[in-house]
Amino acid sequence: MNKILTSALLVASMAMITSCNEKAKLADAVTGSWSGQAERVETPNQPTTTTVTRMITFIPDLNSSTGGSLEATALFSVESGTKLQAAGIQPIAVTVNGNATITGRWEAIDDDEIAISFDSKTLTVNIDPNEVVLEYDIATETSEPINESVKPDIAATVTRSMTQVLNHSVFNYAKIDDIKVKGNLMSCEIGKKDYTFHKDM
């Protein structure tokens, strides 16, 4: 009986050690900054075309071999059909580029899976009004000059809408699955979608 119990405990201990090693191996492989590819993001009830490029930085804790802090960035572009009634003018089409950042925590929980916890209070969305491109008056579809003073209003409006989009469609996942790291490439699954990231050197 004692031999059987001892063997069972030994097998369990070995399994635990192997699991911990696999988690540490994954954590070491993902440590650093990774950039994804531009993707189309749905914006319900908004006549816009929005693309987002994800960037993720995994920062290990000094006292842990399997997790740490996380910094995520989204570079975004909102194009065409963005309707805004500002300064007494007709709705106009615009192109707006910006970025958003958020922090959180990560932990390797399997040999190919990482748990993610974002701190929504840290989300910041940045749009420079000077970078807003005024394209044309939607009502007349003309390229007549548009009052440049509306740019701050447009930036503020897009900032509000993108905050919702980012919370619900970009920074809304709790884990990264099926992670495979080969050299400077990482393939994975986020929210049932396949992604490929390259490591920033």
C-alpha cells in the first residue's frame, strides 16, 4: 500500500513539475513586445471603416516565472462616412488616426494558454486634432474647404466612440489560446479569431 501511495505521489509531483516547467517555458517565449497586423473592427450603428493594429508587451515579474504585467496598444484609423454635425456645418467625412493604451496582468496557465486581465481604468485614447483629415461635405459630396476649427470637436467625438469600440471589440478578452512561438513569430487565437504577431526587435 505504501509503495502504491508513494508511486502515486511521485507521479503527481512529476506531473506538477512538468506543468510548471511548460508554463515557465511559454512565459519566457512570449516575454517582450509583439505587433500584429491591421484588422477590420466592427463599429455597430456607425457608418465607418475602422482598422486596428494590436501591440502587446509581456513584462515578467521578478518573483514569478510564469506571469507579470501587461501593456497593450491599439493603433487605429477611422475612415470615411464619420458623420458629425459641428459648428453649424453639414455632416462631413473624415479620416482620423490615433492610438489607445491599456495595462493589466498576464499569467501562463498552460503550455499554450495565457490568462489576461485588463484594468479598464487605465484605458487612454489619444487623437491629435491636428492629424484629423477633413475630406468632404457628405450632403453635397464636394471637396469645398471645411472650417478647420471643427477638428477638436471631431477628435472628441471619435475619441468617445472609439473608447466604446476598444472596450467591447479590442480589449475585451480574458485569455490567449493556442500560442505557438517560432523565432520572431507568434501565432495564437484571441476571441476565436486567429492572429499572427511578430516580435519587435
